[in-house]
Amino acid sequence: MYAVLAGGVGAARFLRGLTAAVAPGEVVAVVNVGDDLTLHGLRICPDLDSITYWLGGVVHPEQQWGRADERHVVAGELRRFGHEGWFTLGDRDLATHLHRTARLREGAPLSAVTDEIRRAFGVEVRLLPVTDDRVETRIRTRDGRDLHFQEYWVRERAEPEVTEVVLAGGADAEPAPGVVEAILDADAVLIAPSNPVVSIDPILRIPGVREAVHQTAAPVVGVSPVIGGRVVRGMAHRLLPAVGAQVSAAGVAAHYGGLLDGWVVDTRDGDAVAEVAATGVRCLATDTLMDDVEIAAALARSCLSLAAEVSP
Ligand code: FO1
């Protein structure tokens, strides 16, 4: 069984490759919930939904979040009542949020609802929210604001300068059922090429999770989300400096300080291999730009063979 620490889009692409390399039923994704928000009274879980839609084959191909063949009739009608439209919810996507919100209101934990939703989309990979508790990634900015991650990323287009990233509610949260067990029992723990600051850190910050990754007998292998000093998507290059990390393949490995047995970088960052290896972490360079499922599958296989090499 393979446990994958996963954020949104980058993780979904990686998981699609991994499930082409091993049986999907062998994969458990521990997914970030710090991006989650409540809008129009509905609970929205962008990273869980992006992975579900990607693996379910129904993701919007250009956006890489939300649904394909989507319409926005409801969003248009909501604007009639003066609702802000900066966070676009499509009609098909709304059904997911309506179902999730109804089930949560009945008292079902997010982990149970997530399992219902992924099964409804025929996803065989087990998706676990890292916690069933409410946590929220908050972005503190130089001009003194405290923004929800989605306000920062979507409404402000990641323009404000970031001084601090906080996981509100993190200290009191507990790992969801099955999370620690998956990490401890895994044959390998993989860290997907997700945003280290707002996708992977919020997973590791849930009390007990970082400890489990340290403690597991399984090899821990991560994939650099930085390629040639740039990130493929998103805003990690603006957030890494805010947490004192270099925007480089070696810098992200250092940011995960001591958790890694192996680190996979892109061939464009071949110079990072020696730097990372000097820290005692086995490092290899391969194509990490997952433009298609074949490249993603080859990347996953490289991670698994590196895991076998470093397996204690
Ligand atoms: N990203 C945007 O840039 N604009 C949006 O309007 C938007 C809406 C949205 C709705 C549902 C959902 O699951 C994701 C959505 N995203 C949108 C993407 C989202 O901000 C990202 O997926 C993350 O949270 C980062 O991984």
C-alpha cells in the first residue's frame, strides 16, 4: 500500500500516474483540507474535489479543477441577489457541495462523506482528508490583512506580499481515521509535487502526522514541485520565501527537513542532485513535467524504485 501526501492539481496528476503504475486499490491519498471554505452556506473542499474529479475522469481539462461540461446558471442567478462571484461554482460542482453539506449537517464526518463522493465517481484510490476537524490556511500580508487562502489565491490573484502562513485550528485538530495507520503501514510514503507551503505543510501540521512520517518504517520519497527554479502552476514561488525556503528543488527538500529518504527532481535541476545527496537524501533527476499520463506513470515508477533502493 502506498500513502501519498496530496494537495490539489499537481497531486491529482501524480496520482493518475501512480494508479497507472500500481493497482489503484493499493493507493491511499492523505489530502489537504486547509483550502476548504464555506460559501453560500455550502462546504467546499477544493483539493479533495480536484483529485476526485481528476481520478474520476470528469475534471475540467483546462482549469484542472471543477467539472468538465460545466455550466454556471446558478452562479449567474446568485449574482442577481448580490452574491460575490470571485469564486466560481459550476452547476455540476454545486451538486457535490450540496451533498457534502447535507451529509455534514446530518453529523457525518468529512472522511465518511469523502469516501461516499469518491466512490460515486468510481475512484478506487482511497481519499482521506488529513483531518475531520475544521482547519483553515490563512495568509497574512505585508499590508496587514489576514486572508483565507482562497481570498489570497483567487480573489487577490496571489498579488499581496505574504509575511506569514498560518493553519488556523491546526493545533487542536486530530488526524482523520486511517491517516496515521496508512502512513505507518505503507510500503512507501510519497509526497506529491504539491505546493509545499499551502498543501503539504497543512497536512504535516496536523498533530501526529509529521510524527507518523518520521516514525514510519516505510521509505519517504518526495517529488520536487519546483522545476528549473519555477513552479509549474500556482504560487509556491511567492510563498516559499515567506517561510524561509529557497525556491529551488534543493530548497524544497530542505524545507521538508529530515522527513525525506529520497527526493526526485526534474532533469532541468540536475545540479540539485549532488546538493541534496550531500544531506544524506538519495536523489534522482527525471522528467517531472507531467504533461501526460505516461510521463506521470514513469515518474511514479521512478519514485517507487527510489523507495525500494532507500528502503531501510
Ligand atoms: N480557482 C480559481 O482560480 N478561480 C475560481 O473561481 C475557482 C473556483 C473553484 C471552485 C471549486 C474548486 O474545487 C476549486 C476552485 N478553484 C478556483 C481552484 C482552487 O482555488 C484551487 O484548486 C486550490 O484550492 C489550490 O489547490
